[in-house]
Amino acid sequence: MAEPTKKKTVARLLTADFVITMDEDYTIYAPGAVAIDGDALVAIGPQEEILATYAGKEQVDAGNAAIMPGLVNAHGHVPMTLLRGLADDLRLDVWLMGYMMPVEREFVNPRFCWLGTQLAAAEMIRSGTTTFMDMYYFEEAVADATAQAGLRGVCAQSILKFPSPDAGSYEEALDRARDFIMRWKNHPLIIPALAPHAPYTVTPELIKGAVAIALEFDSPLHIHIAETAQEVEDHRNAYDMPPVPWLKKLGVFETKATAAHCVHIDEGEMHTFLHYNVGVAHNPSSNLKLSSGFAPVKQMLDMGLNVGIGTDGPASNNDLDMFEELRLATMIAKGITMDPTTLPARQTLEMATIMGARAMHIEDLTGSLEPGKRADLIILGLDKIRQAPHFRRDPESIYSRIVYASHAEDVRDMLVNGKWLMRNRQLLTVNTAALRAEADALAGKIDKFLIQREESVLSKLVAIGGVAQEHSFEIQLKAKVGSEEELKALEERLKNAPGITITRGSRRRQYDTYYAFDDPWGNRLRYREDEVIHLDSDEVITVIYRLTLTTQAKEREYEHSIILSRARFNTTATHSKRFYKEYFAPETEIDIEKERRRFHIQYGGTDFALNLDRIIQPKGMGCFLEIKSRTWSRQDAECKASLIGKLMDVLEVPEEALVRKEYLDIEF
Amino acid sequence: MAEPTKKKTVARLLTADFVITMDEDYTIYAPGAVAIDGDALVAIGPQEEILATYAGKEQVDAGNAAIMPGLVNAHGHVPMTLLRGLADDLRLDVWLMGYMMPVEREFVNPRFCWLGTQLAAAEMIRSGTTTFMDMYYFEEAVADATAQAGLRGVCAQSILKFPSPDAGSYEEALDRARDFIMRWKNHPLIIPALAPHAPYTVTPELIKGAVAIALEFDSPLHIHIAETAQEVEDHRNAYDMPPVPWLKKLGVFETKATAAHCVHIDEGEMHTFLHYNVGVAHNPSSNLKLSSGFAPVKQMLDMGLNVGIGTDGPASNNDLDMFEELRLATMIAKGITMDPTTLPARQTLEMATIMGARAMHIEDLTGSLEPGKRADLIILGLDKIRQAPHFRRDPESIYSRIVYASHAEDVRDMLVNGKWLMRNRQLLTVNTAALRAEADALAGKIDKFLIQREESVLSKLVAIGGVAQEHSFEIQLKAKVGSEEELKALEERLKNAPGITITRGSRRRQYDTYYAFDDPWGNRLRYREDEVIHLDSDEVITVIYRLTLTTQAKEREYEHSIILSRARFNTTATHSKRFYKEYFAPETEIDIEKERRRFHIQYGGTDFALNLDRIIQPKGMGCFLEIKSRTWSRQDAECKASLIGKLMDVLEVPEEALVRKEYLDIEF
């Protein structure tokens, strides 16, 4: 008979052919056992020894499987499960500013975040992730959905300098973050944190405010750093230094900081991270899918940095599968260093477990199977055909089986904080059926929103923000002047004409690109680089980038081909020409280059703008006069049309020179 | 009542929410249906239309799933499932020559190939691959196992210039290939083919022989090309041109050729491929895992080449999962081109279906769902949490759901050549239980083989081939000479000594690296770069690379410290110093550099070798005399020991100058 009285009773006793601890010595027990009581790991060791010492109220023998630490996902935006697959294979700016942000502005609310997080939790549990670091809006909803699912989360409330779905200003965002931290601190599963979003979306004041709160509550601070080369270049231009020293000066690294991406950082910046124990979250899928670049992972690891692995948001991955990230992390590192010994399987798994926990500053809680730590573990089946054979010669070959040949689907069971979240691939804490119905309905709404937007170039323009929808009218006359000599003569007549007062003038060189669309409104979008040139030299004083939308619909045509139309929609072009082209996807594209002398005049007590244009490209088009005025009413328009008729006479513009078309429509 | 009489009856009628054809127009029917009769696709179209036209004896509604072409794996060595995980995270040469080839030499036989292929078939069926291209030994066993599993295979018999597990010479390999093709041609599932292995493992005669057979039978020809930069450089050095023009000259591209890897080819070589319609098999996992480099996939696709995707062998992947390859192919291409619009999801899936079939020259049979083609398809479930939501706005978003968020495990059913191979993830044609037991037993034997080998440096040396195990004895005397002047004086005495005839002499500069091991035999491995230098100038005539194994065990020590030992094991060092270091993993490493005057003399009717050595590195060690002779018997050794004693007197070597140690053990 055994001597059961001598055994200590624990809540759970798990045994398996392999227990992989990821402790400091990378101890593997084969076969091994784990004793668990309450939320904590009590003992891990050789199966025989543990079974001789402990008796479990629940006893599970996993057989041909590995009991191992749950995977740690070091960076993501989990509610974005709801936006997965919304827009793929696009440039970062088109993807982000053309799709993600407009849809987020319209749809993100606490329910969105809760729903998206619950679905993410289901996905993470089924793919072996027990702990994750998140950065999104309404983070209290993320925290709540995470806690309900039973996962461990470092949930960081986003803070941006712009208005965001959950805050009208960064001060409001800081207040929200502080409130969130106070409510959630000391939760057994949730570690509330702050996320000043990225160097290019914050201000020094915002950063200082976030650092103060992080230090006050000893909260983790999560931030994107150096994701793209452009970001670093822009930062250098703005602040004369790359992001890392700038953030250091602002005190960011005095906190328990975790930096996501770090694709474009140099050795000095890595040394800063090392000195301040800044954790790094490497995101292989996202960095490749968005073509951000190849993070210097081997260099960071060689230097001794704690580099975890993250999925990033499911809109840029497109899933939350850490097994895929493990595989990708090691593969890319080998490829880029041209050295197949780079990131061997064990080190890669380390990144996704204990090192990830260190990068998130929670290694005292989780990331390895060691007595006293929380009981966060998975049971990974090793019985699939693709996981065979098992060579016993090298005890570490188990790592290669996990990293190179195991899939998320091999995760059989999950225990977090001592509680089962999945048994035999059945979720125990998340009810996905109801969630999915709600998510499907939401996807339908998002589809509808985007379809409506796509129908109109104006809606797409509005969607990317900032356009001034000035619903006034514009009245215009255009006439062909002919040669440059005639244009000069016209300018002389203008300057000497009785009754005309020139209030100001400027000289411009304008590079216009017209995008035309196959839509019923005849929409046209004009991207203009407007160089303001010194009147006496060829020096460029400034360049103005404008985006202008016109429709071909005329409101009315007066005598002398004077046309009344709805005023154009104007906005500063903050993105590149390439961005607009890809975002609006026009049917055709036409370039026009001209030199313009612009005069603001008063005539008959009324303001007019006069343009004397010499078309440079296309060649041979000639020179033109434009007379324009804005108006708020149709009556006023009629009065102005009459004044323009008189101006024609004063400036000696013959009736036959009048042109009814825009420059791009003129045949010559 | 319906009008069943009007409907055509077919064997099977499948319906699903999506039918993805991958035809020329990338037609998607949502919902769609597929009518199948015998081994062929009869009709594919909108669900309503097909259901109105056809009645199926078997009717399957897949619901929230996609019926799509089975995946096409364009390159691999499928029996290597049995070697998966044997050795990972190693350099290509260590991995290949240190592990794969020695184990293959020992274990590969027809049963190995049949067993490995059956397991591979089970894995491929479960991960959605209906067609694959293979290159291995005993390809008739591969073909048989494939046909039994019901998969479609282009099975290429390897032909190498070296002896291989299935042929003692390349002539034998060619005969074997011809026999294989004759037996298997016209099989409904198997397309027999030839695989002259790679430019660096063939001879022009071998290639010509293979091309002749391929043309005679119109068989596909499969070959590795430009996998590593080293291969291309070596080829240029040997033939003054890279591999592609060399192979072109030999007529390889007159055949239906498929080139695997093509990592290091230039634009001109791509044009050659285009001209001759050479298919390319891109292997993302393998090229990264072995650090071969990044294939110029986008450039090849832009040029119009047919680029398929392959897993390569499971020993360098480590699985046969084409979903992982799809994901990796698009991710890497985006990363390397720094353009996220590179390889969008649809194009990536195209590579793994119809384009792969084109690369293998079997697009008339498979790769897309079109009437008349063979019924090779999979049903991919779309009901996983990670595959949601489905945005309907862009009909092509289905490709993104497949490429970025679907896993092998989502493949529910597979039909090849009109026959079910899997239903609801249950394999119907492969019985894995028995196969796995056999594979496990084999893994145990391989473990044992490698453990025995690892125990002895000699076995490891033998394992990489070519070592001459000369079991003779060596007799040796060593004496310290002191200064260079004394060495010169000794040389004069030697030249003028009565009874000594110098038969020949040479001058060497020797760079030795000694690897020492923590083993019971005191094994030492010496890597020597032996520069033979002109006697009168410093010109290097040739360099000899030698690898020599010694043990510290002495057989006997005679008078005058003359030592008898077992002769050393010598072999030409065909690999790099770095290779040996990584392969043998020594405990310590010591460098010794010396200048040697070597004399072959006759004395007392006996041959001796005399070395006058000046040690250059480590500094301060001084100069030495060595007298050596080989012998076949202990009696002869005694006689020679006596003659060496007399030589000592003739050359005036004092007793106290005698040294019993090897250079690396001498303290100074």
C-alpha cells in the first residue's frame, strides 16, 4: 500500500511526457509533473518525485504532450479582431488613415472594445496565449472582457495628442488613464497601464503627464517606437534627434517601459534600453505585412535586451497566433543575418515566454514554470503526424518540435491563475456564439459605411479628415489670351485701368494633378503643389499643398459664359500625392503645370480675384485670364456676373475668347 | 414538384458559400457549386444554376466554407518526414554533410522511402495539398506510397555524380530513372520524372543522359538551381559562368523543367527561364531556415515566370504545411521589397495553386477548378473565430481570409482525382497508426546510430566520409634544437653525414589548429593548411588541407624517448575549418604555426622522414627535430627504434634535448 498520509494535498496535479519550465537553466522534466494550489505553482519536477510528494484533488495525465508556460504576446491592439481583413495589401498610410482610423472614428466605443476583446480572448486561448499586452481605446472595456475570459493582461490606455474615440483631448485621455489605473490596480489578472501612443502622436506635455501617472502608480508604460524609417526621419527633422533620446529626456524610461516595434533603432539607442531596462516587443508579422522593415533582433538579444514577441493588432497580422510569430521570428532572423544558427528554437521560445514577461516587467508573476509564480500554463499535444518523429539524442530537440512543427491547434488545455480556461480545445470562459453574431452584424454595418463612402469621392475625402465643407458658390469667367505678349499687354491694361484697384498680388508656379472618376457626379480631385515665388527673383518663398474637389455640375450659366458653381471643397493636402492616388484610385490622371500672376482687385465696390495664367505643361495650350469671386447667395451672384461683364470690356476681352471649360478639358 | 428528369446525374455535387476557381478571371461563386463525375470536374458555377442543371448521386453542402483547388507543393523531398527535427539551427554544410547525408547513407532504402512518403501523404492531406513535386531516392517507393494515399505526385528520381543510397554510379542512377519512368508513365496519379540533383552534384555527361531520357519520354525534369550564393560562385569559378547558362547549353531547358530555389539568379537568367518556360519552385521556409537568402520572387513574377511555392523537405522546414508557406511567401516579399502591396493575397494563393501547376507543367490536369480538369479540390472551413469577420464590400477579401488567417487545420475535406481522401478531417486512405509505430522504431535506431557516432571523434570523422583508416603504426623521435643557428647547423650535419642519403626534400609553412575533446580517449583533431613553398623563393607552390586524428594513447615507449603509436587517421580536409569546428564542437582549440624543412632520407637501408621545424606561433617555443617512420609490425618498429638511436648520434642530438610531447603540449 502507498502511504497517502505523507503526501501534501494540492488542488491540481498535472503530469505529462514533458514539462518545459523555461526557468534559468531551461530545465526539462521528461516525464514531469506540476503541482498547483490556488492561483500558484507549488512544485515542478520529475514525475516520480512530484507524484511521491503530492496528491492532487484533480489529477490530469496529459501523456504525449508538453506542459509549458503559456505564451506571452508582448504587443497588440486586441479589439481590432473586429477589423480583421477589412483592408489588406495596402501601404501603411492608406491602410491606417484611409481605412483603420476612419472606421475607428465611426465605430469604436466601449461595446466595440469589449466585444473585440472577448473574441480576441477566445482566439488567444485557443492558440496558447495566457498573457498579453494591449494598447487601445476604452481600455477599461478591454480589461473587463479580459478578466471575464480569465486571461492575464497588461492593458494600456492609449493617449494621443489628437482627439480619439475615447477622449476629446489628451488632458481628457490622461484623466481617463488615471481613473482606469485607480479602478483596476491590484486586480489578480489585469495590470492597468498607460500608452502614450508613439513619438509622432504625442507632445512633450502629454509624455510628461503620462510619465507622472506611471511613476505615481508604478504602472507599466507602453509605447510604439521607431516602427518605420519615415517616423525616425521625421523625428530627427522635428527635434534634431531620433525618438529614443528624446523620450529619454522626457523621462519615459524611468518608468517600467515596453517599446513596441523598434525596427529602426541604432546601437546607442539599444544601450539606452539596456541601461533603463526597457522591454522590447518585436512584431514580425506586422513589420513584414506593412513593410516597416526588419528589426535588429539578434543585435538586441546579443546586447542583453529583453525582447518579447507580439502579434500586433489582428488588422495587420491578421491573427493572434503566437505559434506563427515564433516561427516567423526565427525564420526572418536567420534570413537577415544569413546565419542559420541565429535564434535557435529554444531562444525563440524563450522570447515568447519568460523573456516576453521580462519585457513587460511581470516576470515575477508569469512566463516560466517556477514555484511561487502564478499557474499560467498550457498543455501542448505532441501527437500530430507533423510533430513526429521525436529524436531523443538531443534533449533540446523538443524546442525544435514546438517552434518549427507545432501549431496553435496543438494547444489542448490552458490554465491561467490556477483556473482552467480550455480543456480538450473546449473554451470554458468565453461564449463565442453570441459574440460572433454581434460581430457579424457589426461587420455588416462597417461594410455599409465603407460602401457609402466609396460611392462618393467627397465622402472618401471627408473620411480622411479635415476637409472644409464650405457650401458657398463660386462665380467664374475664363478667357483665352493667346500669346505671352498678349498676356503682358493684358497685365498692363489691368494695372492702368480706371476703376480697378489692385489690393495685393502674388506670383505662383502651380503643379496640378487632376484625378477623374467614373462616377455619376463627374467628381474631380485636384492635388496642387502651389509654389509662391518671389515677384522679382525666381526664389520659392513657400509651397502650399492643396486638395480640391470639384463636380462638373454647373448651377447656372450667365451671359458671357460666366459660370456659377458650388464652391469647391478645399483641404490642405497633408498626405503625399502617392497616398491620394492609391486611396482614391482614380480612373484617369492628368497633369497641368502653369505660371500664375494672381491679383486681388476691387471693382465696383466688389472683391474679385484675377489670374493671369501661362500654361507650361501641356505645351502649346497658351495663356488665359480667369476672373473669380465667391458669393453666399444667388442674388449676389447675379450682381457679380454683371460686374464681370463690365470688367471684360475694361480689359478688352473679346466674346470669342471666352472658354467654358476647366483647363484639363480644353482641347487645343 | 421539381423536374428531376431534366437534370443530368453526376457522381458528386458539392455546394458551399464560396467556390474559388482560380481560373483565368479568378472567378468566385458565392454561393457556388461544383459537379463532378468520375475523375473530372464537369461544371462549376453559381449554386442555383448548377443545382438546377445537375443532380448528384452524392450531394455535399459545405456551408460556411470555400471549395477551392487543392494546394500544389512545387518542391520537396517527402520521405524526409522521417528525419524531421533530427538536427536544427545548424549551418547548411554541417546540417547536410554532418547529419542528413550520413544518416541517409545508413538508413535510406525503399521501405524508408515508402514509409516516409505515406506519413508525408497523411500530413499533406491534412493540410490541403493535393499535388506535390518530389525529388528523392528509390522514387518508385515514393510513387507507390503516393498512389496508395491517392495524392497526385510528380515524382522525380534523383541522379547524382556520387554514389547514392539507391545507385552506385550515375549510370546506374540513369538506368534506374529510365526504368522508373517506363513503369509509371500513364499512371492516373503519378507523373514519373528525373532529377539531376543540382549543378554542383552532376557532371555534363550525367546532365546529357538525363535530358535524353526526359525528351524521350516527355518527362518533367526537376533540379535545384542557385540555392546559395556559394554554389553560384563555385560554379563561376569552375565553369566561368553561373549555373543557368551552363544548364541551358547542356539542353536542360529543352525539357519540361522545374527549377527549385533560384535564390541567386539574375535578370538574364530569368529571361532564359521565361524563354524556355522553365517553372520555378520558391521555398520560403527552407531558404530562411538554412539562411540561403531571399529569392527575387517579385521580379520573377513581374517578368511573367511561373513561380510555384514549395515546402522543401521536412528536415529543413520542418513541416509540409503549405498554409505556412503561403503566409511566409507574401510576408517576406513585402518585407524585402519594402512594399506592402507586393504579393497581395490573391497572387500568393495563385502561386500555390494554378501557377504552381504551370511551374510543374501539369496545368492541363490540376491547379484550378475548371470543367475537364481532374477533380482535385479541398473544402476549407471558414467558421473559425480567427477567420471572422467577413467583410463583403470587397469580394476579393476571401483571399485575404485564406492567406492571412486560415490554417492547415481548417481544411475539412479533400477530393483528388474524384476520390475522397479526407472527410471532416478523417483520413480515408492512409492508416497512420501502424506507420507511426514503425517510424518511432526507426527514430530510435537513428538516435542510437548518432549517439554512437557522437561518442567518438573518429566515428564522427568517418561519418562525414572519406577518412582513410590506416591501422598501421608510427614510430617517432622529437628533440629540441634551440636557436635557428643550431637548426641550420643541424641541417648541415644532416647533409654531410656519412651513411645518410637524402632522397627528396621540401619546404612548408604549416598552419595547424588542434581541436581537443573531453573524451576518454584523449582524441585530438588537427586541421592543417600546409603551404608547400618554393625552396629558393617564398612563392607558395600549392596548399594541402589535411585533417588528422590522433589519440594520446601510446603503444610503447622505447629507449631515447622513441615513441610507438598507432598511425594517425588522415583525410583531405574538404570542408572549411569553420565547418569542422561546428561539426566536432571541440572543448578547446589551439593554433600552431611553423616553418618546416622536410627531408626524406635513407639510413641503414630504411626510409625515414626528418622534419626541421621552426615554430613561429606561439612565439618563443624554438626549433625542433622530428624523425619519423611508419611500420606495419611491432618487430619492425623495434628495429627502427634502434636505427633512430644511431641517427641521434650521427646528428649529435643530446639525450637531454629529447621531448616526449606533441607541440601543443610542450610548455616553454
